[in-house]
Amino acid sequence: MDPTSAQAIDSGSTAWMLASAAFVLLMVPGLALFYAGMVRRKNIIATMLYSYGAMALIGVQWMLFGYALAFGRSVNGVIGWDPALLGLHGIEPGKLFGDKAIPELVFVMFQGKFAIITPALISGAVAERMRFSTFLMFCFLWATFIYCPLAHWVWAPGGWLFERGVLDFAGGTVVHISSGFSALVLALLVGRRLDYQPGSGGAVLPHNLPMTLLGAGLLWFGWFGFNAGSAVAVESPVAGATAGLAFATTQTAAAAGGLVWMLIEWWHHGKPTSLGMASGVVAGLVAVTPAAGHVTPLSALLIGGVTALACYLAVQLKARFGYDDALDAFGVHGVGGLVGALATGLFCFAPVAGALVGGGWGQFGKQALGAGAGIAFAMTGTLLIGLALKATMGLRVTAEQEREGLDLSLHGERGYHSELI
Amino acid sequence: MKLIIAIIRLERLDPVQHELQSILNEGDNYRLTIRPVEGHGRQHGEVEYVRGQPVRARMVQRVEITVGLNDRYVEPAIEAIVRGARSGTAGEVGDGKIFVVPLEQCVRIRTGERGEAAI
């Protein structure tokens, strides 16, 4: 280890980044529980394994070459590459990341958790009928050909959207727009669940809402690492004031989102539902992700509340259009991510002023460019990967397997046995 | 001997137990087995909301009571269950059903007693 660089390490930032990386990893089991509670008993294992599968597979992909593609030296702003980063073999433990006062390995791990959760989010759209083997292959291809380039465009010095000044604090475009819009494409390719009947609202009821609420709670908790941890990427050399700001805006938007969704549903159907509140919390968190370190807590309040309304409306549209985004990955992450990315251009005050806080419309235009590029790239890429997998491996389980349940037919396990023994 | 199988609303279990106890408990305890069941008669499941979309459950949830009885207790037990399980004075659709079937044999495992003494 090089003692001079080790001395430049900021212990506070490093400690917080280590903790944040662990927080973000905890979001993946949180997401697995969030999704698992919404499916039927016969599919709980399969639904959770989509997320855990991403944890294992992308955990390997990221250290072998994913990090090199996303954060290696920029090749014309479109992709990263650096042979020394393959397998992380060229990163000395004492090597700092860029102009930040944290070890690069800590940054690698922190970013790796984002690469894991993003494809896991997509699984919500195809739950209860997509083949596990195909989903794993999809995850691998999607992380390599969609996520890594997109992360490079937006976050890596030299990335073409980064250089144009697009703001995406913790991944409104890289994580939520990309996964949400990809989820829509994949849900259309995979088709509806046999038991889902649009119009009548479908006939699929969640089997364990307390599990979903626990998952939402873990997501909320982990999101503090997701957003406040991302401060180190924009604040050099240490993560301090911006981390505090991102923490405050994250909390505010989550609470506002949960409150607004609950009130809308209360007004619309006469009863406040737990799933509604949990969905609103996640919608608020999604929306504040690109904005977290760029807006005031009051702006975050507005962003969280408005996004909950937008996502509620988007979810209602699902029944009208008839596609089966089973657990609303598009309705919450796609729509919430888009609203958040655009709202960042309206409300940001640092490092530039947005349209509604005395600045011009320039930043809003950049945000629209970033979101538009993310949507176009993610949807096109997912369509190509999805069509290729459909033609080779097949996307869906057989109708018989779907009726029996994916747990037993694909994994040889049941989530629940007798209640007595 | 008869076996009474009654399907009742969950919230009527306490009143039904109370009524049965008043006619069947003769110093020692009376015997009862319950289990949760799902199904439907004229009624279907309740409407639930999933992210703002109404979904009607296919099945309603009820509780099933099983009691083995000597013949002279059958009529009083039926009346007791009806008293306890009926909603209001007139009753409502969904209050449930009582089935009475002949009981071939009854064995108390501990003693090996059979028939009416074992009930």
C-alpha cells in the first residue's frame, strides 16, 4: 500500500461510503420482499430469486468487467475501458478514486450495488411468468450493454451526458428511468399472466402485504445510503454538506409521497391502503433520487408529493392499456424517475439554478436530453435483447408451469408448507 | 350419532361457541374442532383495492366447525348454531350452512372407548 495516498484518505467520507454501500445492498432483499408480498404464494421464491439472482450474478459481472465498462477511461464519451480494472486487479487498496478522498475499491463496491438493484427492479414487471434462466441471461446482457454504458454517459468524467452537465444525483436516469422503461418493454414482450384480466382490474391479489410493507421500510432505510452516499460522487474531495442535504431531501420526499398517495386513494376509494402508502413512499424516493443533493428539502416535499400523484395516475392507466406490468415497475420507477429527472431541472439550486429558482430553462433542457437519451437507449436495447432471448431461450414458462407456480416448477421448492409442522 | 359440519362467518365464531357451550357443556368441557375454509355460495369475495384498482377475491373466508354429537343433542345444537351465527334477527346472505351427517363410529384414543361413550 502506498502510504502517501493512504494519508489522503478522509476517514469520515470513507466510513460513510462503506456504510452506504452496505445500505444499498440491503435494498435488494428489501426489494425482493416488497415484490414477493405482492405475488401469489406459489411464486414467492421465484419472485425473490429474481432479485437475489441479480445480487449474485451482477456482483460477479461488476468486479470482472462491469466497473471497467462504466468507470474506465472514457472512449469517446460512450463507454469506459481500462484493462487494469478487469477483475479489479490493478486497484491497489490505497489508491484513491479520482479527486475524491476515498479508496477506489470503496467506490467500486458502492457503484456495484447500483448495478445490482437496477436490473432487479425490472423483475417486478415480469414476475410470475418469466423463466428464471432467461431472466438471468437478460440481467447479464442488460447490465453489460445498457446499464454500464448509461452509467458511463451520466456519471463518469468524459461521459457525453456528464460533460453536457446533465444532473443525475443518484440515478434517476441511470437506475429508475432505465429500469422502468425497460420493464415496460419486457412486460410487453413477455405478455400477460394467464390470470391477469385487464379491465376487471385483474384477478391477482397480493398474498402477504406485511411482507411488502417490511420491504418498503428496508428500501426507505437503504435509500439513505443510495442518495446520501452519492454525495461523494459530486462533492470533492469529501462527502459532507451535500450528503446531509441529500439525506434531508430523501426523507422529505419519501414521507410526502407516502402521505399524498394515501390521501388520493382515501379520497378516490374511501379507504387508505397500506400498499398505497408503501407505493407512495417508493414513488417519492424514486423521484428525489436525481434531485437529492441539488434541491432544497422544501422542493423535495413538492417533488415527492407530485410524483406520488403522477405514479398513481400511471398505475390506473395500466388497466386501460391492458399490458401486465405485474408489480408496477414502469408505473412507479419509469414514471417517477422521469418526473424526478425533469423536476431536477426546475428546482435545482446547486451547482446551477433551475427554471423555478431564478435560473433559466437551460438546465431543464439538459435534464430532458438526459431523460430522453436514457429512455430511447433503454427501450431500444431492451427490445433487441428481449427479442433475441425470445427467439433463443424463450421468455415465458409453459402455461402448465405458470399454473402450478414457478416455485415448484422452476426451483423445486415451496415458500410455504403446512402451517402446523 | 351425528357429525355436524357448520360453515359460519369468522366474526360469529364467538357467539356460536357461547351458544354451543350453554347446551353442550355438562360439567366437563364440550368438544369442538374449527378450521379456516374458503369457498363461495351465492356470495363471492369482498372487493379489495390493489394500487387503486378494485379486485374481487374469488373466494370468501369462513370458519368451519365440526362437532360429533349423540342423537339427542343434535336438534339443540343446530338451534344453538343458528342462534349464534345468524346476522341480526332476519339473517343475511352469507351467514353460512349447517350439514348433518350420520356418524359411523367414534373412538377415544386414550381409553379405546367406542360409540356414544366416546363422543
